[in-house]
Amino acid sequence: MAARKQTSVGCSSDSRGNSQGSAKCSCGRELVLRTVKRGANVGQKFYGCPLWPDTKCDFFKWYNEQGSEVDDLKFQLFEKETTLTEMEYEKSLMAEKIKNCSLKRTTWKKMCKK
């Protein structure tokens, strides 16, 4: 699964901020720090793709003013847990498909023997 993206409605910015070397957006580029220029969150900072708005990559993450490493780790853990949950769900869907195929195969074999 691709990295989870946070999105915010009505937030936009034309400003380009400092490049963040350790964090990357969904398309693999180093994030930039931007400031909301319009809407309810005006003045707040967020990380985004350096190519935005000229790209389909819509990675978004609010900037933590305190720069807490703990918050970054919590976010990474949340992403990993979300990915794991999605993979477990996909596994259950595949198991259900296999079960249905097995039932159809068994039914088909019985019909062919008649």
C-alpha cells in the first residue's frame, strides 16, 4: 500500500518553505514546509509535495510547532498500523475468494460426475 495521505479542505499556499531532508511525500520527493494563506487554518504550517499544485501527489501533514520527534514517530506508527490493517483486510478478502472458488469447484465436479 502507498503511504497514507492526510488532506485538508480549503487549505492552499503559494509559498515555498524549507526543504525537509528526512521526510518524503507520496511521490518520493523531499517535503517542503508551507504556510496556509487562506481559509480557517490561515497562518498554520504544513508539509507538502514540492511540486504541488502542479502534480497529482497530494501528500499533506501538519507541521508540529514544537518539532517533537515523538509526534513524528507516532505518525509513522499510525501509518504502519493502517497499512497492516489494510493488508489484513485484503487477506480476508482473498481468503473469502478462495473459499468461494473452492465451493464452485466442488459443485462443478459434482455436476460433471452426474
